[in-house]
Amino acid sequence: MGLLRISVAEIYCPADGKVGSGYFCTSRLVLTARHVIAGALSNAGAPKTPPVEQTEDFLQTISEKHMVCRVRTLDAGQGASFLNAVPVWWSAKAYVALSALIPPFSNRGSEVSPITWARVLES
């Protein structure tokens, strides 16, 4: 249960007061349903992704230009601090959204294990 509790995210969107859940894909990226963070989505679309060598600088300043959501692990418990996250990708067709924590969760002294994808073989 421990790994699940640190992989599941509580999400609060101050723009519209919605609360929901998500899943830490990495220590920085949280996958959720689009409606959970709809209030923070820009009408102009997702931010343009910079070249890889500029990604860290881009993520350090993105919250100055885009609305933020607040995220914490389910394991943190009530009263624990939320971290800032900015929506960086979403799809109306797939009804999902991806947010990036500013800074990554691992910079806060705790590590979230990334998702391990596997292929289940039929018996």
C-alpha cells in the first residue's frame, strides 16, 4: 500500500475550486482527468515545449506565465503542504491532462517511483 499511496496524487485547482486525484508518472509529472484541472487550462493551448537543453529553465519560469494547480501525494495526509504544478499537456479527445510539479517532488526530500509499464502475457 505504501507505493500506491505515494504514487496517487491529491489535486486542488484554485481557479475553480475543484478537487480530484491523479497519478505520479515520475517525480515531476502527474496524470489526471482533464476536468480536475480544467480551471487552470489556458485557452491558448498547452505551453510550447522547448528544446531538451532548455527544459529545466522553462519549467522554473512556467508558473509565472500559466495558472497553477496544487498537488500532494495521498501519503502526505491532511494538513500537509501542497506543491505547485502547471498543466503542460491535455487532450479533449482522450480526456486526460498532464501537469509538471515546480520543482519536482524529489527536490522536496522524498522520491516518487516512476510508473513501470509492462506487457501482461496471456496464459
